Amino acid sequence: MPERSLRLVVRTPRACVFDERIHSLRVPTDTGQVGIRPRVEPAALVVEPGLVLAAGEAGLHFLATAGGLLRCDRDEGVLLTPLAVVGESASRVVQALDEALASPGAEVALRNALQHLETGILRELRGMGDVGTPASGFASRGGAPDA
């Protein structure tokens, strides 16, 4: 019988903060909450800052993220985010994310993490062969190609 779970990996530029098999996933997007289950059609979603819910064998996991990119296929979902907090309580992970974002230097650190994340996304897209090489300096200036 085929496996009815999906491997979810949540990575920040500094660490892998979550790597477990789950039964379902709910992520915030600009058009609302999107549900992901095992054997989903391949997709890439822009995840908005907020609470991600992952249901697995051990129960419900709460992941507060600063947004990012979720790439998923039939067997695996990978969420690349500049900042994530994982826990067993929604209020605690949201509070921890708010505190991390409010700390001195958090904005600079978040901008650096976003730049690193964007560079990684561009590398991954180039490796897929779907996207041509962007103009020089594209990733280093936050998405604005050279004029």
C-alpha cells in the first residue's frame, strides 16, 4: 500500500527547523489558506507571514513563519523561509516569531535572510531549466534587474 504521508522540510538560511512526515499541511497565501496533502500535484506557492499548521502522527505542529516559498510534489514539501518558529502551541510560536522580529537588528537580519533566500530560489529555478539567467545584479538588489 502506498505511503499516505508527505515529508515536510522547513529551512531557514541558518538551519533546518522542521523535517517530519505529515498527513496534511495548511499554509497562508495571499488568496487565503491552502491545504496540501500527500500525492498533491507539483506546485510552488508564495507563503505569507503567519501560522502554518502541519498534522502528523505526533499530533498538530504549529510553525510561525516570516513568509517564504513552498515547493511541493507528491512526496515532499520544502518551505524556504527567512525565519520560522516551531512548537506545539499556536500562541507561543506566534509570540516567539513576534519577539524575534521585534529584536534589535531583526530588520537587517531579515533583509539579509530574504536576499539569501532569493538567491537560493533563483539557483533552484535555474537548475530546473524553466527560467533563463536573470540580468546581472538581479538577486543582489532584491529583484530589480539592471536598467
